Amino acid sequence: MSRVRADGGETTLFLLGHQDDEIAFAPLISRIKSRRRPVRIVYLTNGAVGRATPEVRSAESTRALASLGVTSAEISYLGNDLSVPDGLLFRRFSRVYDALEAECSAIASMGEVYALGWEGGNLDHDAAHVLAMALAIARDRVQRAWQVPFYRAAGLGPPFYSLFAPLPANGPVSPLSLTRRESRLRLRLIRYFPSQWRSFVGLAPAILWHALASPVLKLQPMTLRRLLERPTAGRLLYEQRSAVSFAEFAGCVTAFLRKRGLTPAPA
């Protein structure tokens, strides 16, 4: 599949909100590295939550990625360099984008661009998606820009959530079949993040179930139009967990897109 095979020396770019987001992409990253292809993995916030400092969280991700074959030279903790707090990436769009453009200018040949899905699960996930979309447009990579669903609120309401569940509104799903080993990588990566054990108490059983019952990584295209739309009906997961509303988040998205000269057409 062309989205996995980076021809020549193309570098596959992953834009992540914070450390541990690589879990969603683990099978894909491992497959790319097994083919000796270069990657660039950029974290856009410092990931600091509770007592977990940016240094602790970055060290955890460095070890997790090393287990997938990623070298430290292929990792950028841009959010650390810019002191972007966890949960506030959407309020730093322009500053982070400018730094991201400067960083990506060092990539001789960019291939696919990946980000987590536009799904209303986590503020930083959706904000990273916006930045990935803008970068894909600037680098003429829209047709090679892909999103992967991670987690979002379920229709049953709190405390339930949907995991690795593509939203139909995000476009057609391109399933990538995984080997048994690849399907278990998401679960195996959890052990590298002891600082986040509270989060994974709930997520780990669901990740295990998906590894056993659905050994597939689901990819969807990224579209500018979707950034004007509420990801799902009802309260988004980040609206349930924080004081930030979609209206506030969308206002920052719209302002950033206008500043970049991007005016997505409504559906």
C-alpha cells in the first residue's frame, strides 16, 4: 500500500499532541522502520500532567519509540522547546506552526503525514490534526495525509468511550491488516509509560480486546472541510473532562486557518 511504502528516501511524518500518542500508531511505525525507512515524530506539547514532568514523559516516549526501531535523531520534542502546556496547543497554533515549518524544512523529501483523528476526544489530538492539515496543504501532501482514530466519547455517555472507532463523517476507511505481532504492539507499548498508569487502567483492557478481536489499523483521509464541523453530536469527551467548549476551540481553529489563508468550503 503506497501510504506505507515511502519510496526512495521519503520521510514519514507523525505529528502528535503529546507523549504516549505514539501508541495509536505503533504498528505502522514499526512496519515503516522494519523496511528501513526514515520517520520524523514530532510532539507538539510538553505533555506535563500532574507530577510527570516534560523530561519524564519525553524519556518514556524515547524508550517506547526505540522499541519500534526509531532513533533519537528521528524524534523532536517541539512542545518542550516551546513550553507548550498539555491541553493548550489550540491556543498556540500560529507559534507552533511557524516552528513546525522551520523544523520540517530540514526534511529533504516528505512522504505521508499522519495525525490522530478529528474526533473530539482530546484537545491536543484535535489541535495536532489541525496543524497536520495545514502543513499537508503547504507541502502539497493533502492526498497523502492520513488520520487514525484513537478515543472519543461513546453514545452511552460517561464513563464509556469508543476506542479506535472511525467516524463515518471523516471519510472512507482504508484498513491496514496487521500481523499478530503488530496487533499487540499497542498493548506492549503501555509498559513504557509508568507515569500515565492511571490513564491506562481504563484503556489497557480495551486495547487488548482490539488486538485480539480486530487486528487492523484503520486509516482515513484528512480533509480541510471537516475542521469547520463538530466532530460528533453531543458533548465531546474533552468538553466532559475540561472547561473548554467546542465553540472556544473552533474559534481558535478558524482564526488560525484564516491567518494561513485557508478557507475550507462547508459540506
